[in-house]
Amino acid sequence: MYMNCNCGQIMKVELRSLIYLRKVRISHVPVYACQDCSAYELVPSIKPDLVCYIHSLGEVDSRMNVSFADTYEPAAVLREVLSLSLDSVQEIQKQCNIAFDDRINMLLDLYRVAKIKGDSVWIAEIQTRLRKLTAFMKIQKEYLEYCMN
């Protein structure tokens, strides 16, 4: 959940709010943020999903507040973990790993039930959710390994 900043410090994943078209506040968007220089950037793996989410909002006529965590599984898991009062980087990393593993296991259980029921729509939805979680976890592990080198 960390990567190096251009200033030399480590950036950590946070959930921030983004403003779209000066009308839509999208909360719970995972970004890398540097506590030292205040730089931030979107977590690269979420960009395509965020773009799709923005397009799904359609034409925006009035102000609205939405949560990216309502449609993007990794953001929902991060929201749960970051709401805990954790003191150290190691605790946060440990809880993230546990939370992502728990969510994947829950989805695998649901997948089994959907398969038994023969519900192809539900199966496809669960597969999409699993793909997003595993892709997010893979990217985070790669960045963590990169930062440790």
C-alpha cells in the first residue's frame, strides 16, 4: 500500500474525494499521498474503473455526492481497514492483507452458491468483483516490493 514519491518519501494509500465537473463529489477514491510534500496520484489500477464509474453517472445537472466504494470492491475493503484505529504501517498492511483475503474468501463462497444455483448473472458479477480485488492486490504487492528494494 505504499510507493516512493518524487520527493524521496514514501507515499501511502489514502481514500480521498475527487470533484468531477465541479458538481459531483466522488468520495472513497484510493490515491497515493505523500505526507511530506502533499503530492498525490490515483492508484494506477483504479483509473479504468473510475473512468467507467464517471461515465455511468451520465449527464450531471445538479450537485451530488457519491461513493466510489459503493461500486469498486477494493475501495470498499480499504474503507473498512482505514476506518480502524491502527498505529503502525505494519498493522495497516497486515489488516489490509487480512481484509482482502477475507473478502476474496467470502466471494469464493458466494461463487460456489451461485454456481450451484446456476445463476449466470450472479456468477459473472462475482467473477468481476474477484478480478478487481486480485488485480488491486497484485499491483499493491508489486509496489510494496519495489519500495522495499
